[in-house]
Amino acid sequence: MKTAIVKIQNHVEASFLKASFKKTKIKARFLTPEEMEDSVFARLIDEGMKTKTVSKESVMQLLRKNAG
């Protein structure tokens, strides 16, 4: 299984994608920006639990990547 992340600009695009996914029986979950941010932080926490340290630069890089 693979994951695709798509940034949706408006309600029309969201409705179109939801209908398309439903019609093709593709499971989809739509996240708010806050939920996406939470996902990034969760990944950082998981990384920190494995390595004991996470660099400030890696945190900032992920925040910049997911902010815009």
C-alpha cells in the first residue's frame, strides 16, 4: 500500500476528490492542516525515541516543509 498526499485549495476540489475516491472505492482520509502538523510532530517524537536526539535543523526543516 502507498500513501499520496494532496494539497487541496478549495471545497470544490475536495468534493471532486471525495466523489472520485468513493466511486473508485479508494479509501481516503482528509486531514486538516493541524492534523498534518500533529503527524509531523508524532514522527519527530518517534525519531527521538529511536535516536535519543533530534537536531534542531531536522525539526525546522520538517516544519518548513509541512507549513507551506
